[in-house]
Amino acid sequence: MEHSIQYGTQEITFGVDWRNRKTLAIEVHPDLTVIVLAPLKTNLQEVQEKVLKRARWIIKQWAYFDQFLPRTPEREYVSGESHLYLGKKYLLKIRQGESNLVKLRAGNFEVTTSAQPNQTKVKQLLSAWYQAHSTHKFEEAFASSQSLFQQFNLEPELEIRRMKNRWGSCTPSGKIMLNPEIIKAPSKCIEYVIVHELCHLVHPDHSRNFYSLLESVLPGWQRWKLRLEKSLI
């Protein structure tokens, strides 16, 4: 489960791994995730105070690792450019027609605009198409994954929200948030993100119990995590 604090205009999101240890430590990983290693008796307020105290250092680490992250070339939204959907590449075919429309057909994203096509309009139409289809696909995957956790009597709520550095997150109240960008990854990767967050509703930290549950529900999850990372860079 993720937590966050506000440092000026910067929001710092972090996970907490409670362990049998004496001191509290903060790790910033190359993928920009922040993990706090906390003694078992440490409460959340103490953790938040520590993160706030180390906020400047965390932001500095982010800046360092950010320069090594792979970059996706800036999209131009022109005919012939490839775009992902559920792990497959589709080429854009853009034309002017009677109405604004996006269709996925014969290996292509066919985008029709009622006015002269331009980058802004094509991007807007394609983004709206992704948003609509992510809602449908995520709800299906969410219901399917939730059925695997019946023994825990969870009542999670799904929300689709764009996030800068997260595929998904959850709140203590049981809300699971998914980034619509993951609709570009294979279906099994979407399932991995949902299952990962559902596991956090049972085990808020990244303890052995968390990973044991994750492995029992989605054996070989590491494969889909790696595939997701490769799909969305």
C-alpha cells in the first residue's frame, strides 16, 4: 500500500516495509520508487516525519536516476506511426471524413477527423479512445482478479487516474487506482498490476507474506512485471 506526503509543491509517494530491524531507512530505487524500511513498532506518523525530513535528499535521488530512465520518443500522431494496445503495435491511418472517429481495424488505428487533421486533434481522439477502452477492460480484469481474493472479504473500489510514475496504487480505505497507460500493455500485465494492489489490501507492506500471496494468486508474476516495464518505456 502506498502513502504520500507533500513537500512544497512536490508530492512524495512511498511504500513502507515493516521489518524486524532496529533503525528506519529510506531507499530510492532506479525506477523512482521510494521504500521505507521501518522497525515493526514504528507508527505511520513517525515514518511520514522521516520521509519529510529526508524529502530534499529523495528529490535529489530522483533527479539522478531520472537521467538514466529509457525515453519513449515524443509522439507525432501522423500516419504510419505505431501505437500500442494490449501489447500489440498498430499503425496510425489518418484521414478527413464526415465525423470524428477512431476504429481499430486490420492492424491499424484508423482515425477520421471532420476537419483538416492535425496533431492536436488526432491526439485528442486517440486519447479518448484509450480512456474509453481502458475503462471497459479494467473493469473486466478487476472483477476477474477480485474473485481470487474472496477469502479476504475485500470490497475494493476501482478508479482510473493518470499518474506520472505509477502503474497503480491503493489507499487504506480500499480504493485501487489504475493508470490508463497500462491499457497499452498485454492483458496479463494489467492483471498483474491489479493483483499487486489487491495483495496490498491484505498486506500493506512488501513483506514475505505479501510476496507469498502474490505468487500464490499469480504464479510467475515477475515475468509480467518485466513485460510491463518493457512495454511502457
